[in-house]
Amino acid sequence: MKQPEVAVLGLGAMGHAFAANLLKKGFRVHGWNRTRARGEDLLGAGLLLADSPAEAVREADVVIAMLSDGDTTEQVLHQVNEAFKQGATLCQMGTIGVEKTDALIAFFAEKRPDLLLIDAPVSGTKAPAENAQILVLASGDQSRAQAAEAVFAAISKGTKWLGEAGKSTRMKLVINSWLIGMMQSLAESTRLAEQFGFSTDDLWQVLEGGPLAAPYAKMKLGMIASDDFTPQMHLVWALKDARLALDAAETPLPALENIAQLWQQAVEAGHGEEDLAVIYRYLKAQ
């Protein structure tokens, strides 16, 4: 199969990583970002930087949408609805929640039934994305997804198919709610360890080799130890994901509710653009 031509809408941390990996693997890639400067460092690698989303998608067989939130995603994709190539594949890869995802699926089923829409959020943050080590959670018609799968293979370590379009967004909220709970618990446990005179290293050495030794926890303990919260996942985006999970849940999630309130306070205190592990520093300052 000839390599599909790709457009990436949104060149933030994740979209930029996707575009860079596709270019490295020889794909022809169009890119668009509201702030054009975000893509300029990839011009030398061959990125075709468009001035509008419609211009970016016009020739693309596969379009990746990796925009900041549901409202932006909806606005941009509605705007380019008529510009998509006949029979193109649209991969919605941002975390935009259940309501917006289902609305997009319905919108394109009505307006552009020729398009294949794949709901495809990812598990992984900035560094894994840059190294093509994320996992794509895909849902939609896999039997028509050969072009999308070629793109996913270039930007990830694998793709997990989860059924009809919309299922992946739901699984992404499940994973992120667990991750958010783990981060809060780790921050509190580290504070308790400190009060008892233990370092982050002492804590990790006890966890290491056992069933609780999550690599994610090790990475976050490293951030806490070095007091360096350069974002892999911004606190403000983690808070957005917590809210999306709470909005979609049909049963109470009391711990997540409490965390969302606390993280809102941390964002208001100026920590929103730092990594979510900064919640440790916020707790320490209380």
C-alpha cells in the first residue's frame, strides 16, 4: 500500500511529536496550528505548513485532529467539513470527552458519510509520543482502517481496537481517572514518607520489584525528588480530563470529585502549566 498523505491539525506537544515521527518515516505531512510558529521548526524536515485547517486537509488521506479541547476540536472540524478529500479518514486523537465525541460521530455520519471517523485518543504523554512509544486506543470500522493503521504504526508502539467509534474516548477517561488518582495518592504518600523521615529514594526502594512498582510512579517520584516539574502532562489538562470523566460518569466518583476541587485550587495558585506531579509541591506549601 502506498503511504497515505497525512494532515495534522494541532501542533502542540502531542501533534508536533506525531508530525515529526511521520516525517521521519517518509510520510508527506501537512500541518496546521492556530499559532503558526509551533510548526516552523519542522519545515526543514519537510512539513507542509498550512495557513488554514481547510488548506491542510484538502489533499490528505488521513487527518489527525489533536486539538486542545472539545470546543476547539468541534469548531475546527465543522469548519473543514467540506474540505476533506472524498473517502478520507479522520482520526480524532485528542481527549475531548464523551459528549463532544458522540456529537462529532453523529455530525459526520450525517454531513460526510463518505468519511471514516476513527475515535483514537492515546495513552502516553509528551516523551513517549516523541519516541513513538504511545499506545493508540482506536474505535470505529477497523475493516476500512488500513490507511489509519499505517499512520498509527508510525507514531506508536501499538494500537488497541476497542469496538465501535466512541468506545476509545470512554476507555481514555477510565485510564486518566486512574492515573489522576494514582498521582494524588503518590503525592500524599510522599508527603507522609517525608514527615516520617524517608526520602523519595527510600520509598521507591521499598516499592521496587514488587507489584506496586509502577514505572509511572518512579518517573513522578523523580520529578518530586529533583523539584523539576517540566510538563509531560500539564496540570490544567489533567484537571480538564478529570472533569470530562466526572461529566460522563453515571455513578458518583467521590475521590475524583475531591481531587478535581483540589487541583482547581492548585491551578488557581499558578501551577496549571507545570506537570501534574506539581500537586506534591502545592500540598507541601499548604
